[in-house]
Amino acid sequence: MNEMTKPPVADSAADTPVVELRQVSKRFGEQKPGIGGRLLQKLGLEKPHPVTRAVDQVDLLVRPGEVVGLVGESGCGKSTLGRMAAGLLPPSDGEVLFSGKAMARLTPAERHAERLRIQMIFQDPYASLNPRLRVDEIVGEAARIHGLVDQAGFDDYVCAQMERAGLDPALRSRYPHQFSGGQRQRIGIARALAVQPSMLVCDEAVAALDVSIQAQILNLFMDLREQLHLTYLFISHDLGVVEHICDRVVVMYLGRVIETAPVEELFARPNHPYTQALLAEVPNMNARHKTYSAIQGEIPSPLNPPSGCHFHPRCPRAMPRCKVEAPQLKGIAIQHQSACHLNDA
């Protein structure tokens, strides 16, 4: 992958975050039993419905112009958190703020406007496109419905969005199955840009692409950032990609944020044992004769997460305290926070 230049981020301490999540949780499968169900559960004749705890009391904010990387193993809750940040999923608990305003307090018109400002790029570039629609309809329909373009200017508008995403406008009457994977991802990007967002949530947006195509799409994201002053929440399991394009990194494990820091700080001085284990397995051309091994054990089920620190069953430095007390995110350096009891020692 070619080295990509990251434009400097302005000092935005006083800027209102594009999106902010405060102590958000998301549980799937919750059901409130009726009187009969509660009686059966009390008698032991019926088990409570299993609940998946996908996200557990997470704080996250994304400032204007930032590229924030959200990393962790599969099943840690990254995609669920991203969908809540984009307004596609409501939280079970906690609060989502768009431009400093709580989503729950927005009027329908305000909520609609904020939803347009944050768009998602999905992992599977084929499944996220309607196979029955031509590309011009896929790219331009939302902009037309929301009044961003009229019928007279529709064709020119679609052509402009396709060119911006690196697609030949002459192909706009084709269907998604007539394109390659990289081209389909560009169609998804053009569709997102057509409603003039200020932020993109990229959910493993290059994971399904060949390595050479990944570099092209990543360069496109960075070019668009510079041209359109976009903000990104970049969800990925590829730490090499995150190191190249992100300004700040948030590490998740089993629904919780366990470390966050500027990208240079995190890669130079990882604090949490889980982050250290992840970075130890990043391939390095300068490390000769290095033996790579996966993190010991499997990520526990979110149906029944471990008590205390969720990572303690796999942590080589776990203490008795880790099994019973969940660590809180604490500052350990400038803009660097970690949730580990070892920092209290």
C-alpha cells in the first residue's frame, strides 16, 4: 500500500462533535414477559429469553475533520456501535447526540437532516446495492427524493457523483452485477456522497476487496476528506490500514471500549494487554524470523460475557481483581485512556 498523506486536523477542542455517544448500550433479544411468563420463570418452568449484549456503556465522540478508527475482533460490537453513530439503530440505554443535540429531543425534520449528514459505507459492496436498479437510480434517487436535485438536473448530478467516486459516468445505465467488487464499492461511495454528508461511517469498507483495490479505495477516501472536508468513523480489523489513515484509534473488546489514543501514541505505546496482543501480530517487514500466534482463547459470547474485565479469561496478566471488578477508562497520558487494573498498581 502506498503511503497516504493525512491532512492535518485543525485544533477542534472548541468544536461541537459531529456525533457523540454517551454511555450507550445495545441489547438484542430483550423481551418483557407477561404475568404468566414471569410466573413460569419464577417456578423454573421457563428460562428467560437470551439477551445479546452487543455494546455495553460506551462513550465515543467524533470531532469535525477527524478520522477515528474503531478496531477489535469480530463480534466485539464495532458494527453495532457504528450503526448507532449513523442513527440507524437506537440505543437500548444512553444518549446519542448529533451536532451537540440529543437525538431523542430532535424534531422529525431535524432528525431527518442529521441522518442525511451521516452516511454509511457497508462491507459487502454487492449486498448493499439493489440488484434491480440501474446505477443512476442507486446513486441519485435519494438526492432526488430529498430535494437536493430536480429531474432536469438529475443526469448531470449523477454523472458528477460518479466521477467524484472514480467511476465512468457512461456506465450509469448498467446494473450492479455488471461491475467488479471495487467498482461496486465506488457506487456505494457515490450514493453516500450524493446526499452531501459531512461524515461517513465506513464499516469494514475495504475488507472484501483485493489488496490492490483496497489501496485505491483508501486513497479515494483520503482524497474525498481533503476535497469535501469529510469526517470519518472507520471500522476495521486491519490495524495496518488504521495506522495509515486514522488520526485517533478506539479499541473495543466484547462491547466495551478498552483503550483510545492518537494513532501514533497507540502504536508506539499500547497500554492494555489486549491492544498489545493485537499490535504484536501486525505483520512487519523489518521483523525477521518472527513467530506470529493468535491471541490465546476465543472471544466469549456476548450472551454470557465474563464478569469483571471481559478480557480476563484470555489475559496473561490477569489478577484476582480482574475477575470481579470492571476497570474504568482512565487517562494515562495526554489524550490516551486505558481500562486496565494494571494502571492502578
